[in-house]
Amino acid sequence: MPKIPKSHWLPPPPGYAERLARWRDCWLLEQHLRGSDPDYASPLPSVQSFKRSGDPPWNRLGDSQQGDAFPEVGQIRLLDGWLVPTARRPVFVAVLYRWDGDVLVIAPFGPFPEPATTTELLSARPNDVLRVISLWNVRTITPGLLSQASCHIGELTNEELTESRAVFRHAIAGEGMPAELWDRVGCPIIHPEDPRIAYQDEESRMMAFTDHQSEANVLTVDFAELPLAAGSVGQVELDLVALVPSANVRVWFHTSSTGDLVFVEAYDSSANAAAGRSLGLDGAALANAETGIVLARFRQGIAEFNRPAITCHFVLVDAADEIIPWSWVRSKP
């Protein structure tokens, strides 16, 4: 008769029970606040995906010396709300790697000052919003999208980056961790009804963003490729065309016959040009997605502005400066 194998379970290291109790207290308080205050339970208002020239993101964070920077490994960045629309808190992420194919690996900082699991790492930072990094909840993202959808607020130290990568490799590939890191992670999940399972489900859904959210908001126009109109206005077959679903219109980008002006005209998406321009976008504006500067407003179904000499990134905003989603129907002649 075969022998029952010996158990290799070891008692948890000192302090684990206390750490788990502190995390549970934070979790229970969070659930109480959600249940008692409807506003607390709601996601944060969505942040505009373009930066206003008079209100740069580093000023909003209270540090006038901190400029923005293109995403690089080791940065700490604050995600714009439109990328994580279900988030109930500002979401800070750390950039861990740049992988082949030009994608970045990012991991969010957790909501509580105690690590929930063995794949969350406690830092030495005094600020609670940057105390715990969730290395199980990583995502890949292109540098362009992260640049558009976040702002740079700080840096990991070399030591923090090395330690975070070690816990990430433990989370993803089951690699061992240095002994000192086991003293700064949370407890393993064993029971199937552990509340940390629900916590991880929610945190994972929060980070389930896609490039599509960006593409529906920001359109890029290379004005060197924009065709000249046959006349001053009117649809041209080779024009750039975008769809605005909420207004049920298509907008047509083209230049004047002289090439010095850009016309953006709105037409009903289900009618032909003979029906005339649609007034569905009147009052809305075209804004530069990088600076927030309004270039032109729609009046009588048309917006016009001086033709830029360079490629521009546009957003469409309503009278309250809220972004109106749109997407290309035809983006190249």
C-alpha cells in the first residue's frame, strides 16, 4: 500500500497574520463606504484625453517643476480617466519593461497601504497611493497610447525597479524571490471564498483597457496628404471621412481649392450630399488633442480653420469641452 506523502506546508513567516488583518480592515472599510455613500461608489469623472495648454498635467498634480515626458521604463505615470473609466480612484502605474514589438509592460499601484497577496509588493514610500504595487495585474500598452493617455509624475529607483521585476517574474512564471522580498508581500490565497478573489476580479476589470478607446477619441490628420477640394466646399470622393455615432453624422476633411484653409463639413450619415449639411454638430468644436486649443467650431454644419503645415491630432468636443467619440471611416485617399 503506498504511503501518504508527507506535507511540505510550512508555517507562515512572522507578521503575515497581522498584515492580512490590516488588509482586511481596509477592505471592509471600503465596502462600508461604498454601501453608505452612492457618490463614493461611482467611478471618478472621466478626464479629458487631451492636455490643455493653460493647465498642464504636472500643474494639476501640484508640482510645477515636473514636466511631462515620453513613456520610458522606470517611470511612474497617472492614467487619464477615459482609459480606465470604471476606476474609483486615480490610477498610478509603473513602467516595468519595454518588450520586443515596441510595447511597454505596466503595473498599477494598489488601493490599500497593505499588500493583498504574495504578488503585491510593499514599497518604502510614505504616500499611500504609491505604497503597494500589484505585480499580478500587469498590462501591455503601446508607448504612443500611454503617452496620450497618461502623464509622468515620478520615477522608480533602480532598487524599486529590480524588486518589482523579481515579484513580477514570481507572479507570471513562478520564479523564486529573494528572501527579503517575502517580508514585504502579502499572504497567499487559499480559501475559495477569500474576499481577495473578488478584489482581484475588480482590479483586473479596471485595467482591461484597449487601444480602441483611444482611436474613438483622437484622429490624426497628415495635412500633406489631404486632397484639395474641387471647389471651396462640398464632399470630394478622396477626402478623409470620420463617423460621429452620437450625432448620426459623417464629417469630411478637405482643403480649399487654394490649399490655405481646411473645411470640416458634417453630413447626415444616412443621407447623400444632396440633402445638404447636417446641423447635428453645431456648437461642437475641433480641438488640438495635444494642447487643448480650439481650432474651430461648427456653425451651419461646417468648421473651417487655417491649414496647419504639420500632422495634427484632433479631438471633437461639445460646448462643455466634453469629448465626443468619433472614428475614421476612410483615413487615407
